[in-house]
Amino acid sequence: MENIIYNRLRIALICITLLAGIFVASCDKDDDNGGRIELYSFGPSPVLRGNDIHFIGENLDLVSSVVLPDNIEVTNITVLSSSEITITVPQEARPGLVTLNYKGGSITTKSKIGYTEPYSITSISPTETAVREGEEVTISGDYLNNIVKVVFQGSASVDSANFVSQSRKEIVLKVPKEAVSGKIIIEDANENQLYSDLELTISQPVLTSFAPTLIKAGNNIVISGVNLDLVSEVIFSGDSSVVAKDFVSMSATSIEVVSSAYIQDGAITLKAYSGVEVVSTESVTTIIPSGLSIAAVSRYKAGLEVLISGSDLDLTTSVQFAGGTAITEFTYDGTGITVTIPDDAIDGMLALNTASGKSASTDAIVLAKSVVTDITPNPVDANNDITITGTDLDLVKSVTFANDLTVDVSPESSTSITVKVPMLATTGVLVLTMSNGGTVNTSAITINSPDYCYIPILPDSETEINSGKIFSIDVVNGDALTEVKVDGNTTSSFVEGTTMYVFIPSKANGNTDLTLISATGSISYTISVIGVSSIETVIMNETHDLASWASEDAGGAFRLYKPSFDGVQAGSILKFYFTVSATPGKMQINDANWGEQAMLEFSDAAQTSYEMELTQEFLDQILNTSDGWSETATIIQGQNLVISKVSVITFVASASETVWTGSQVMPGDWSGNIQLSADLFTSANVGDVIYVKTIDVLTGAQGSLKNGSWTEIAAGTDYFDISGDFELTITADILTALQSGGLIIGGHDYTATEVSIGS
């Protein structure tokens, strides 16, 4: 009934406003109120607190606040139009005049606002004593038959369907277990609410004591108090807890629980269903292993076992040696713990860690160290092997030469190590570094530097070496170089200053042998070659330190985008170049919506790249998944990896081999030429095509193709007209001429930029 009256009043007010507007407009169409704020009417009044009241007038959208008695300012204003605004009447509002504030002034109503209260609360029983969950509470008043919900403090509520009884004058209901002390609220079907003046006191748990106070993780604790059957959870320090369903027993005066393995020293907290928490005044003290001793042995060395005795050893979750990481793999037989000494352990005490975060320490132990007795041969030529003899040499992980050149080693025995002397090593003392970081110095060793040509620093993993291309690298003693072989076959090469240039044949692919031959000796290396049958395209070329799952903003996680995979076919390779900063390194590959596509782990700190085959399923997922705002194909994240480059390797059915690049001008007087040696055509076949790329071709330009004897290599090739690039198909006779004398490319009035052989 009240809603009907209110709606009719609102319609009437709006009609009055419209009629007033028509009246003003009919008097003077070209005039308005000059932007003044005017109030014509407001309503409904009386209004039920918690409901909306409307104000009708002109330019009311400029009102900044509405002040209700007694001085209750409302700034949450709903603007329906410039001529109508509404506010919600607060529960504490009183009868009286209403003021509308705006910039530069205010308007006060001529009539007072009033309130209607169709239902009321006159009393709540009981209020003299506390009630607890399940006990009945009686609310007395008027029109309580209109109430659909009673809300307690703590947001617990009881719907009318669950009332014990309900009439116009009275509601009887049971206290829910989530209720807390305070005023109650009654609510009608329109969500109008009325607060009680009286407060209801709700009983809560009371903790008086617990036993024992010195506890071993996993043992039982008995808690005593009042109203303990209202407890939903027992919480221990260290964020370990036990919920009610897992209590050993529970009554109004006692709770018995099994303490968590992760229990820590500190107070006990009881959490009631109401959310109220009760904290004990006493603290739990947890037991840790004690009376520790280590069985005496002749020596302690990485890889050997130690036996630890003591009390309460079953609490141990990990054993930690000085300088080492926590070890969770050990044996406990009921009386002692047996654990293997790790490689990274150093002299010092052992700690037995518990799940509670506490630990107990043993006496210190002294570990065995490597001892060197001899080095042979001495003197030694660089790039030759030396043998280091002694004791406990199996602890050694690397040998460092006098000029800070470090070589990693894997000793085959405890008495000797064989290590190759680096090419740049110099005379001096060697430093042997053990796996725990300790070092041992040897006596000096004399190292003779080689007089043959060698590469001082091999190319890193990011250096691309392509078959069919010229590869350049710095060398020492370059003037001694007489020949270079790739996979056992001689190839063209030359040295300028300290840089050697080598042509990598098209047949080379993957791990390839590179041999430098001098009159006084030779040396071989293994290089990684990208074959001509594959094309590697770099799609990301910046450094991202994934750290420990670092975000994109922190420079860790990064994205690869869909355009980088345009036209890429299943069977292609996605290659990552990286450094493993700590093991294990982890890389997670996700689609644009962070759906995991692969989780990779790298345990070898020496690994520098990883190749994964792009399946059709993977390509479909990353190309057809959208985040709705970017062209993201994949998102890469992880830990302990520094990724510097990502590429896509595609494969082609045929390829061309570049045998020369540059800029050779062919003047009008025929004085320019390119001379290609016979070894460049070792892998050529009948049917292959020689391509010559050109620029700056003038009118009347001509090309010329001759053999090593300066005669035409085939009929009609002595000279011929050109207007751009030109080519020659290799016949059996041409192949014989090429492989015996090479090829001379000449002509006039153009510039050659590249010569290649295509299959």
C-alpha cells in the first residue's frame, strides 16, 4: 500500500513539474531561469527511512549535498535529470527542514520532512543475560508480520521461513551460530531495515587453559574453557590449524586436537563460527631434537655417510651441512639418522631442521680436502694434456691456470686428473677448486705457447655460422696457416691481420670439424653450423632474466607475437638461447591467455640453447588463442634462466649456396673481374645453377663467364648482353671445368654483388 501511495505521489510531482515548465515556456519561449537552482517540491513525505526521496525543480544536477535533520549531510546523490534528483534517507534522519547545497549557495524547504514507521521494535528478550547458538530470542513490536528477515551483528541472518513463530506483535527465532553481540536489524520485503535500540548479548568461546604447554609435534593437546562447542577452528602459530571436523573430541568445556607437524612456538587461537577469535595468554613451546652426537669416523668426505644420534630425531625434516643446502633425503631407523655428505658441504656444524621452523645443531666436523703431489709433464706445450696426481682429487671440479683460464674437470679417480692446457694458458701456479668452493694451490708449471695457427677464443652459442657463407674469427699466428679443412675437406681461406676468413661448404650442417693446419702443427675444433637447408629467423633479440618467475614489468616474462609465426609450418623449430643462472632452470610456455603449453626444466648449467619442434597442435593453440587486446602468441616465464634470443628455424626443399659477396665494379674497359677457386664448386652438381646478382647495370652492359684459363667456360659465354642479374646452368662439361680451374666472372658497365649456386 505504501509503495502504491509513493508511486502516485512521484507521478503527481513529475506532472506538476511538467505543467510548470509548459507554463514558463508559453509565457516567454526565449527566456529561462538564467541557470538558477530552484526547488518546486519533494516527496514522498512522510518517507520510510532507508527509502529514496525525490526533489523536483530546475538545475538540480548542480546540487552537491543534501542536509537532513539533525545536520546529516548526504553527498551520494542520484541525478535522474537536471530537474529531478534522489537520495536515500539514512536511518538516523530526524523530522525537520531539508537544505540543498550547491556551489555559491543553498535552498531550504518550506515544509518539514516526516517519516513513517509501519513496523517497530519495543523489546528484545532476553537482554539481561547472554544467549548462545540455538537458544530462542523474542522480538516484540508492531507490524512484525511484514518482516522477512532478522539480521544479527556479524552478518548472520535468519529468514522468516526459519522463524520459530511470527505474528503482528512478535517474532520468536533461534540464534544462529555465526551471530555476535550487538543490535539486531529487522528487514521487510522491500529491503527496508530498522535497527533495534537494544543490544543482544551472544555468548562466545572462552579459553581458560590448555595442556601440555611443552608439546611434541603430532601429539594431542587438550583445551579447556566455556562454550567451546562454538569453536570452528583451532589455530596454532605458524599458520597451522585444525578444523572442527578433525577434532579428536569436542564439548562445551573441552576440545582435544592433534597438533600439526608445522606447529610453532606461540599462543593458541580459538576461532568461533561467528568469526570471533579468542587468544590464549599462555604459549606453546615445541620440542626439538636434543642430545645430538655424530659417530666418530676416520675422515669426513663428500660422498661418505655420517650417523647422527640423539632424542626426538623423528621430528627432523631436513639435515643441513655448513655451507650446503638442506637435504631431505636421509634415513631414520628409530635410533639414528644416516645422511650422505653433499659436495657443497664445508667445515662446521650440522643442523637438524624441523617442520616448526626450529633446528638443533651438532658439533662441528672437518672435511677432507684435495692434496696435489705431482704434475706431469712439466714443462708442457699449450693444448696438450697434463696429469695431476695426489689424494682426494675426485673432489675437484675445475682447474684454473695462471691467467684466470678455468677448465671444468670430471676426475675419473681420487688419485689423478687429466686436463687439457688451454691455448692461452701461461706459466704459473694452478688453482684446483673443489665442489664446495674450497681451493688448493699447486706448484708452478711451465707452459710453452704454440707457434702454429690457432683460435684463442671459440665462437659463443649465439654466433651464427652458416653453410654456404664465409665465417670470420680471430686467430693467433695467422701467418703460419697453410690450409683449412672442414669435415676433412680443404676449403678456401685467408688471413688479414689477426682475422681468419673461412668458407663453410654447403654440405656442412650441425656439429662440424674445423681443422687449422700449419707447417709446425695442426689443431681441430668442433663448430656448430646452420645448414643451407634450414633458415633461422630471429624473432626476439633482447635479454630477459626470468629470475624467480619475474614479471614482464620486472624484465623477466616476455611475449612472442603471432606475426612471427606467419607461414610457419608444423615441423619447424622454436629455438631459445639462454644461460642457466642456477639449477634447475625452468621455462614455462603459455598461450595468450596464460594457458600452459609446456613446462621445461634444465639441470645442466652448461646448456646454452634448447630447440622444440612446433607441432600443428601447438601452432593451432598459440595462433587461435586471443587475449582480446594484443597479437600475443606465447608468453614465456620461469626461473633461473637468462634468455637472450629466440628464433624460428624453418626447412626448405632446396637452397642456394653463396660463394662470393662484395661489390665488384665492372668498368667499361673490361678491367674488373671476380676469380672463384675450384674448391668452391666441390659440392656442385650437374643441373645446379650459378646466379650472379648485379646493380647499376648500364645500357649496353655485357657479362662474361670464363674458366681458370681465361677461355669461355661454355659456348656463348665469352661475352653476352645483360640488363640485370644473369645465370648459368651447370652441364657435365661445365662442372668439369669448374672443379678443375674455377670460374672467372667479368664483363663491363655493371657491378656484381653476389655469386651463388642454387640446386
